[in-house]
Amino acid sequence: MKVICDRGALLDAINLVSGAVAARTPRVQLTCVKLSATKTGGGGELTLAATDAEVALKLTLSQVDVQAPGEALVPADKLRQIVSAEDGEPTLTIEVTDDVCHIRGADAHFKVFGYPAADFPPIPDFNSLISGNADQPRAKAILTHPAGSLAGLVTRTIFATARENSRYAINGVLLKRDGKRLEMVATDGRRLALARANLTAADKDAKPVQCIVPTKALTMLLKLINEHEEPVQIGITDNQILFSFGTPESPGRAVLVSNLVEGAFPPYEDVIPKDQDKKVTFDRDVLSSAVRRAALLTNEESRGVRLAFNGKERQLELRSRAPEMGESEVKVDLTDYTGDDIEIGFNPQFITDALKVMSDPEVIMELKASNKPGLIKSGTDFVYVVMPVNLQ
């Protein structure tokens, strides 16, 4: 194998694909990047692939001159360090002979010992996912969605996933397709985020399908998005999900495969309050600023901020106090308020986390009682449920 690569494009690809490289494993192949060079009518392509046996990523570069096609398996850390260090070079030449990788710049030559490319575990192919074969079961659902809208769904939910919770099922995000509606839901037991979108090209008679996607895979997915209108094909099997990026002119630019989280996601519809009788309308940025300022005098022991709503004056007073530290008080005007006055405490981080991912400048909060969950809405496609905290 021999290829001449654009160094900048190669480094970007290596940085992305390194996210799927195993950190610690006895299987050395999982600490490597597989390079596959093929000749095409336009000159050639170089595909980089990595997997940690849970998540796999393939990226295809067209900014290469393939002089000899072939495959190689190269330790990811050394490949990344060398390509990064050669920052004065516009191009690098990679040549592989007998599992030895030679990387050359204008004034440098690096010789890296690799492994047989055949030892690298196979990564599912999207076409075989659609048709199914002996090695790859057929997908039970195939859908297509614009990358920008998909990123919006992920961004508005992933922050609410559990971290190192013994209930493994809530360490990921639920992806649910029902007809033309696509939903993503995340919860850590103290808050819940739900984002919706309409599929642009969907079979309204298709069977509903749902799965739990690991947080790591969705974090990598966000890094792969370049163009908001780029179509992303999504294939779901019983135990895996596959995302394939690319236009008809450049299919398969990036392919991300992940094992699914096992277990049953909580019945989230039951958590969303239906009988709230107090409705508050805010300016998103005004509320975010007020919560952040009120939270300045909180600590680990007293993390809550008290929100006191005054309907007559259409005003919200936010207060916090921490022993041996001090107290804060912030007042803001409300755009609108319906219902009786109420005082309720929330973890300020939970409120600002949600406000950061909302695009609509108008935010609606619905409340019932000081010991009942609050409901925050942005437009018609984002719902956020947050449990109150006891401030006694």
C-alpha cells in the first residue's frame, strides 16, 4: 500500500476515529487504526477504521493519491502523534510493506511496526444491513434524517443521561420512531428531557421501533456532523445501530456503528405531568442569567435555588443561601403568569442545562406544587421535567 495524503485532512480523520479506539485492552488490534486504500476514477480513497468492540467508526478521505492500493493495521497513538508532529508538511506519504508502516515527510521518515490487517474485526456495512446476510442480520428499521435535525435531538437530550448509574438502561438515550415522528428521551432519575422531530421521508405505516443508544456513540455522532442538510441513514437491528453519513455524490463519508444498551427504558410518558395549574412565560436568556447569578452562593450541601413566583406583580424572586458563605437574591420580571403564587426549589444546574440547549427565546414553565415536578417547554418539540429539591 502506498498513498500520499493531505496532512490536515488526515489528522482530522485520525482525531475523529481515535474516539473509537480502545484505551485498555489485551487485544492489540483494538488499539489500532485500520487503513484501507482503494483506487477510484477520481484518484483514490483512504478509509480509516477503529473499534473498541462496543463502538466502531469508519471515515473515508478523498484528499489522497493512491499509488498502490492495500490495507494496514497501525497503532493509533503513534499514527496520531506522528501526523500531528509533522505540522509543517502539506502532505505525507504512507507506505506499508509486510505490516511495517513507513510515514515520510520532506525531512523525516518514521517506521512503525503494525499488525496483519486481516486481524481487525469486521465492521458492519450499511448495504448488507439493508439486505441481510449470514454475517449481518437484516435491519428491522431503516430511516433517513437530516444531520442538523438529528444533532438537535441529540443535543437536547444527551445532557440528561445518567452518569455511572447502576440502572444501565438510563446510561443512554432512547431513540423511538413511530410513523413520521422521531423522538429521543434521556433521564437520570431526577430530570427527563424529550425532543421530537418529524421525519422528512417516512413510511407512516412502518412498524414502531425503539432502542437505547449509548452516550458515547451519540457524542461521537455530533462530531461527525458537517453539513446540516446532509442526509444520515439510520439502521437498527436487535443489538446494534448504524449511522451512515453522505450524499448521493459522496455516500458513506462516515459510518458509525454502536452496540445498543440492554434493558428496558423507564415508562417516560408516565413521568410527564399532565395537570399543572400554574403557567409561567419567560425570556430564556433573562431566566438563564438570573439562575446563574442566584446559584453563585450555593455549595455542595445547599445546591438548591428557591424560586418565588408573584403573579400579581408578574415577578420572580430567586434566593439561595449557603452556611458560612452568604446569601443571594435576584429579581426578574415575568412575561406572563397564570395561577396562584408558589415557591419551589430546583437544582440550578438542572435548569441552566436545559436552557442552554433551547433555541426558542420564549420558555414556558408549568408547575403544580412545591413538592411536584416542574415542566419546562420550548416550542412544541422539547419537553423537560425536573424534580424539585427540599430547601428546608
